[in-house]
Amino acid sequence: MLRVAIVGASGYIGGELLRLLFGHPRVTVVAATSDRLAGRRVDGPHPNLRGHTDMCFVGHDALESVDFEVLFLAAPHRETMGKMAGFLKLAETVIDLSGDFRLRDPETYAFYYGATHTAPHLIPEFTTGLPEWHRAELATSDRISIPGCMATAGILAVRPMTQAGLIEGTVRVDARTGSSGSGVSSGPAGAHAERSGALRVFAPSRHRHEAEIAQATDRTVRMTATGVEAVRGVQVLCHAKLASGVSERDVRSAFRAAYRNEPFVRVIAQRHGLYRLPEPKILTGSNFCDVGFAVSADDGTVVLIGALDNLVKGGAGGAVQCLNVRFGWPERTGLEFPGLHPN
């Protein structure tokens, strides 16, 4: 059994890592850290784990005396980079879910995160944790950076088109996300009285995931993000101009070619039915990302759509999928849950 530890295990992403890894047949969780909750049971902040574990949180310093091979980092953006050198000494394989090593250019990081990158020399060591487009590199990488949730949906929706040369110009992304995307410590804006019933445009421009989508697709990207009533779920609508002569059949063929053999990406673009385009509601708890499209032949444009559970495929599930790739296990291992309907 592979021995793993989780840093920052008290948050939503940390809870999802615990849920998935406790059920993983090839993994043993040996430590879950939280300085604030050290000594308390993990099923306190994660009540869904009651009856599954007697584990208690430990402080971050306790990791130095624990034997493990893989370290998952669910620590905050801007803080992780300053501690990364120390984390790399603790485990052979480090899988980072913060935003600190997603962007390849330190200046781009500073622009979007509002802070100077304090460990730019470590950025080249990290492989983007998106198996659909980086599987070969992930199979041998011990430094993995998981993309952001809206970035994952956007990249999976847009990249088949850019790889095939089917769109041109700027891609405009309209993203919607549930409240869990704000994390446990979301502040007053996340209170039920303020959030319920609201469609809050919290990032009218310059959302940091914009840079990740641009980096992965080699396109100029402009993105807005809106918080919606849901707790879980991300949906992105990516508007683009089709290249001259591109038909709906060309678009469908590009998606099928890109994702024909992918275990966690489904192409959903149907003419009939309740869920004829990607819908996060039916993906809750699953590691799937559904992608689809709608072509407007009259003006030569296309809407590329992606949907996922932000805490699973857009976070912890993506990290576990990368773990499976890295150690040569079937990618569905520990990730078989198909989602719920009705939900």
C-alpha cells in the first residue's frame, strides 16, 4: 500500500481527498494536517466520514516524523510557494492543489495573484496535472500541479479546437461556480443570507483561471466568473470564432478524436433530452468532465461548454487521477462513482 499524507486537510478540498483516498484500494492515509484542528478527529469538519475513520488531525510539524511516499498539498495560494522547498524534502512525490505552480511565467503569476513568486526556480519542475493532455509526462513526474476547477473545465472544452486549428481570435469564457469554490473561509460574502438567490459576478475580468486557459490553449482569453445558487459545480461557456470553412461536423470530429479513449471526459452535444449539453448537476461527486458545443452557422461562431464537480475533477479527483497515472494504476481506481440523478 502506498503511504500518503495530506497538508491542509480541514478544508473542502482536503475533505474530498480524504473521502477518495480512504476508499482507494492501493493507498493508506497516514497523516492529515491542520494546525488549527490538531488533535481533533477528521470527521468533525468532515461529517460524511463518520464511521469510516478514527483519524485525528496532526500539526504540520508532525510530518517530519511520519513515513510516507506521496504528499498532497491542499494549502492556500500564495503560502504554498514559500514552503515548497521544505515539502519537497518530505516525500518522493508531491501533488500540489494550490495555484502557486500552475503558471509557467512568474510575471504572469504576479499579475493574477497580486504577489511576487518566491520560488520561481521550482516552477519548471512541476507537470500540469491534467492527464487528458499531459499523461506521458505525468507517468514519470514527481512534481505535479493540479489546475484550477474552472481552468480544467475551460481547457478541456477549448483545447481540442485550438489543437485542430478550428477557432481563431480571442476566446471569451463565461464561468459559473457553486459556493464551495470559495472554500471553508469564504467570509461574509459566503453567508447563506447573502449568497442564497444571488447571481454574484465576483470576477468581471482578470480571474486567475483565465491565465491557465490561455497558457494551455495558446489563445488570448478573457474570462468572467459568477457565483450561482449551487453548492458544488462548475460550468463554463467559451465563446469563439470558427476558422473559415469549419462545419459542425468538423467540431464534433475534433472532440471525438481528442477524447475518444478518455476515461473521464464525455462529449455531450445532443439535440434532444433534458441534459443535452454539459450540466454540473448530474456530475456531483464524480470525476467526470462533460464537454460539448453549439455551433451558430449564421455567424460562424461556436460556444464550447464544459461542466464538472469543482471539488472532484476540478480538485481532489483530478489529483487522485494523476496519482493513478504516476504509479501506473488504472485511472478509474478509487474514482468509480458516477454521479447522482436525480440530485
